[in-house]
Amino acid sequence: MEPYRRKRRRRRRLNPRFLALCGVLILLPAAVWAFTARRRPAGDGVTLPDYVEQELLSVNEWSRPGTELQSIRGVVIHYVGNPGTTARANRNYFASLASGRENTYASSHFIVGLEGEVIQCVPLTEQANATPGRNGDTVAVEVCHPDETGEFSPVTYRRAVELTAWLCREFRLDPVEDVTRHYDATGKLCPLYYVEHPEAWEAFRADVAAAMAELEP
């Protein structure tokens, strides 16, 4: 009598096409999210600090071109070059350029005033007309000053440091490498005092780094 042989159950192989389809369905939401995030402007969804007052310029060729800001790789510090003028006065000057009569391109994302007030002129999702060659990947900060030396007053200095530190934390920037002067990009003597006194500029960046450390959880 022939011995009983146990029949082996054949394993059912899954169709490779079915497996590939499953993989696509699993990865598709992540791919869509990544593509959407990559297409969003760099500053989209950012919550501004309480001390920032938003007075956005109207979209125009000269001071708010409406060009999307896809990446933020640095913060550029400027000085207004008009001693004793307020943040609002400089904001209104940018607004006046919209007529085109002065044939001048100029603006910034933020202006820090003589009393430490901060006005936002251009959204962080858009480029400002501030730093030729770097408008596409930087945030521009204009700073008011009391006299022709261009040195920031103590209250203005502290606020400029605070704002810059917040920007560095928000966009994962290095205060030493990614915070620059207008001068560093174009050779223009701006911000004047901090071009003529390099040690004061290094102190500014060190103060930004210290303020950023205090902001970290």
C-alpha cells in the first residue's frame, strides 16, 4: 500500500502590478503634500510677533511687485538714510512710489522705527524691492536712525535685534552666516554706521544669536 503523502498547499503569489498599485496609493498623499509644500511661498502661514503692525503697500510695480518669494535664505539689514524720520513716514514714502513719478524701485518687508515700533510693508510671501540680486531669497529690514551717523538708537537697536532673531528662528537661519548688510550684497554704504564700524556689525549679529537662543524652546 502506497504511504499517505500530505499535499502541499501552493502559496498564492500576489500580482506585481497589484503590489505596485498599493505602493502608489500609499505614497501618493505624501507626494501630493510635498509638492504642495514646495509650491507654497516661503513665508506662507507665518504668525507675526505681537509688536508688528501690518500696513501693507498696495501691489504695484515700484514698491510691491507682488512677485512670489519661494525661498528665504537670509535677512538683509538696511538703514533708511533719512535721519529722524519715523517708520510710518518711510512706509508712506514707499507707498508714494506706486505712482511711478519718481521712477524709483524701493521697499522692504519691515521698518523698525525710532521708538521700537515695527511696520510690515510687504508680506513674507512676496519679494520686496530692497536688495538687488538678493530680493528673491531674503527678507529686508529697514531701520530708522536719529542722526546722520546712521547708528541705531538703543530702543531701535533692541527691536531690530529682536525682529531679526525671530526671523532667523522662524526660517532656520544662522545669525552669523545668514544675516547680512545691504553693503555685503551690493557695496552700497548701508547701513552706514555698521559699514563704517565693522565691530558694531559683528556685535549686532552676536546679539541676534543671543536673542535667538532665548527664543528657542
